[in-house]
Amino acid sequence: MNDQIPEHFQPVQREEKFCFSCHPGVPCFTECCRELDLALTPFDVLRLKNHLKMHSGSFLEQYVIIAWEEGQIFPTCYLTMVDDGRASCVFVKQEGCSVYPDRPSACRAYPVGRGARRNEDGSTEELFVLIKESHCRGFEEAKTQSPLDYFTDQDLETYNQANDTLMPLLQHERIKQGFRPNRAQLDQYILALYNLDMFRQEMADGRVSMNRPLNAMEIQALAGDDEQLLHLGVHWLLQEFFGQ
């Protein structure tokens, strides 16, 4: 993991205590929902499009900006912001987050950041930081907790597990050796991880397929289980990119 972190990032151990709380009574309530670039993980999009009862393609069209710049390996999907002079999150209201039960993982985790790396033995190594930005007054609150406590309180385990399933793809050995996806593979990446409803249709219609029979969980994914479909999408991309 990179030891060079921004100045306002403070390394913290998994069970190290810190003072923080966020609630409507904190003076800066919803300030962290403005003036930000909010990158969405595939699981974030899955939860949000289901919360809004939208087709994944429609959600991407309405709420997501897909960015890819020279030097990036894979595209980044950003949540669109409202043009209100403060670049506010499209889902933030005066009373708070309108999609709170299915808010993105970065929103749940803030002000704790988590990095994860997959070791050669398949285990996951984690790094935690506190993000101490000038606008945040939550650190003045008396509530004491650790990153582990906070993540449990914010129901992040499901999100972290889903996000970590992408590590075999995003941290593949071939990438370290110089692999870079072509334009068609970039499109496949968005299809299989972010446009799940279209991916399901493409696979059901036989336009994309695995080079082996589907297992029971993968058949369940095609029947409507989005979380299993995300797993299937990762395996399909590993097949298409790296032949495995």
C-alpha cells in the first residue's frame, strides 16, 4: 500500500479509538455531501438503482458520469452533482440523505477511509485512515469508537465484502506486468460491473457467455440475484481479459 497519503489523512489502527459522530445537530451536517467527487463502486450502483427501482442503464444515464483518462487502467464512475453553486449530491436534501438506507460505501465510511490489498495467499490486508477535513465538526463530538466499531455501526461489512470481490480483477498480476484494456474491454467492464440489468439480458440471450457451465449460484444470478450477478460479472471479465 502507498505510504504517501494526503496531509489531512491520519493513519489509524483497526481498533484504535477516536472521537466522532455525525447527526443533524452537528453544525456541518450535510457539508460532506457537497463539493466532492463521489466515485461509485459497482455495489453502490447496484444498491442505488434498486432503491430507486430503476434499470441499471437508466440509472447510469441519469446519475452517473463515466470518466477515463490516459494513465487510468479502468474507468471511474462518479455520481452526478447538482449545479447549485456548491456541487451538492443529487440525493442530499435539507433533512439529510434521501437514499440513506442504500447510500454509497464512501458516504457510509466517511470520515474513515479504507484501503485493501489482496495478498498472494488470498488474504486481505487493510489500511485505515481518518479523513480530517476543515469543514467537518464531527470530531468535536464526544462519542468514542474505532474504525471497526464505526464500520459495524454504518453497516459496511456487506459493502466491503462486495467491493473486495473486485480485487482479483483490479489487482491482477497481469496489470502489474503492463496489461491495459482496449476500448472494447472498457465497455465490457462497465457492462459487467455497472450495467447489471443489461449484462443479465446479454447473458440470458447468449450474446455473452462463460466458457464453462454455470454453477447453481450463477444460475440464481440470471434469475434475478444482483449480488450474485456482480460475482458472475467479475468472473466473466477475468475470462475475457485474462483467459481464466
